[in-house]
Amino acid sequence: MKRLDGKTAIVTGAASGIGRAIAIRFAAEGAKVLVADIIAEPKEGGDPTEKVIADAGGTAFRMHCDISKWDDVDAMVERVVTEWGSLDIIVNNAAHWTTTRLVDTSNDQWREVMSVNCDGYFYCCKRAVQQMLKQPVKGDARGRIVNITSQHGMIGAPNDIAYGTGKATNVYITRQIATDYGREHIICNAVAPGRIITGKPGVSMDPKGLEAAKFRTPYPRLGRAEDIANAALFLASDECSFISGENLMVDGGWSAS
Ligand SMILES: NC(=O)c1ccc[n+]([C@@H]2O[C@H](COP(=O)([O-])OP(=O)(O)OC[C@H]3O[C@@H](n4cnc5c(N)ncnc54)[C@H](O)[C@@H]3O)[C@@H](O)[C@H]2O)c1
């Protein structure tokens, strides 16, 4: 028996990086997975996520979904329910970045980040809960939500006004949903990654930034996307019982020190 046998899951931003690792891990554990993204090819290269899953014998399909658009989110949840009958798990992972201080952030940049990192999480959580409330309780839960947050938003990281503020809202919405829908057997938790090397080219591979992150992280390596997938798997599985509203730091002890 695999840990997600018989479960259906949506993973947003699952074409690349952490979302891709989560989708592949969930499928390997028996879940049927909808890979939701605005792109098809992984930013770090390699085969599309749904192909990797299918090649390994799992079940997945990809759907274009821009989480900042309610109609896309609505269609995504409808599609899973039409195909597979229920939505047991949603992992809200897709995010958008800027690296600017307050006065250097244009109103348009702010709105662009918030439309994904704040509105997008709201739309996905709302639409998922609407569906989950119609479903019977299976095991301990009617449905499970895992929000991917960040260290940023928990502490003040330099030059991060829009991204950090958006991530802080992801932690709060997690607690609010756990509070408001716990009685209906909806379990909502979050995973806060530390510095995770996904192989995506660009600023995240900047040697100076990597050196600073290594210096700041007690554990002797930086994170891997699989570290986050392991934590998300636990929170999405029946092994996670009586835990809700939690924001699990997966950061090699960064926030402990
Ligand atoms: N990598 C890290 O070090 C790190 C650290 C802390 C938190 N995180 C969080 O982990 C999550 C994933 O990060 P990652 O490093 O894998 O990023 P990534 O850029 O590698 O992947 C993000 C994916 O989200 C998709 N996406 C972006 N906007 C979207 C939209 N509007 N609708 C649907 N999909 C969209 C992208 O196309 C991409 O495939 C994010 O929530 C991020 O905030 C990452």
C-alpha cells in the first residue's frame, strides 16, 4: 500500500522546481496528479513533469492554469472532479518573484506579485474548499491543503517587499482555513522552504547568494526540491492527523539559529 493510494491531487506550478518534485513524489506514492502551470517545459530542463510521471507508471496530466485568474482555477478543480471524482489534496506552490525594496517597487510590480502569491493562493484555497465541503470524510479528512510558503515573510529578508508580504499572507491563510474549516474535517498546513537548489538558471544560482545561504544554514548542505516534497507528502497523507494550521520550516535549521 502506497501512502497516497486512491487520492487525487492538484499541484500548482508543477512544471518546474519544487512543484515538479512534489508532483513526481505524490504520483510515485499512488496519487493521480494534475500538473497545473502556465508553462509546459521545466525551467531547469528535462522532460515535462507529466511525462516523467507516466514513464514511471503513474497517472498525471497537465493543464494550463494561471492561478491569478479565478476562471482558470475554477476550470482546474472542475476538471479533476470530472476526471477522477474528487479533489483530495491541493498543493499551492506556484509563485512569482521580485527583488526590490519598498520605494523601488512600482505599483504594477506589486500588483503582479500579489496577483499570483496572494490572490492566486486565495482563489486556489477557496475553490478547493468549495469542492472538499461536498465530499465525504475519508479517514481523518474531507480534503487536505498544503501551502508552500517561505522563510521570507517569516523574517524580513533584504529587498523583498512584495514577495515577502505575499508569503506572509500564505502563512496566515493557512491558519485561517485551519481555524474556519477544521470542524468540517479540512486539514490545512504549510511548508516553508529554506534555500532550495532547483537547478533553475539565473539569480537563484548566483555564487555569492549561494555562499551566503550556505554560511547562514547550520546543516552542511542547502536544500533539495525532494526535501520539500517529503514534507509536503507527510502533510498530504493520512499520517498527518490532528495537525492543522502549521507552517513547517524545512530549512536545515536556518530559522532555528
Ligand atoms: N527555491 C527556493 O529556494 C524557495 C525558497 C523558499 C520558498 N520557495 C517557494 O517554493 C515554491 C516553488 O519555488 P521554485 O523555486 O520551485 O520556483 P520555480 O520558479 O522553479 O517554479 C515555479 C513554477 O510556478 C509556475 N508559475 C508561476 N506563476 C504561475 C501562475 N500564475 N500560475 C501557475 N503557475 C505559475 C512557473 O511557471 C514555474 O513552473 C514557491 O512558492 C516559492 O515561493 C522556494
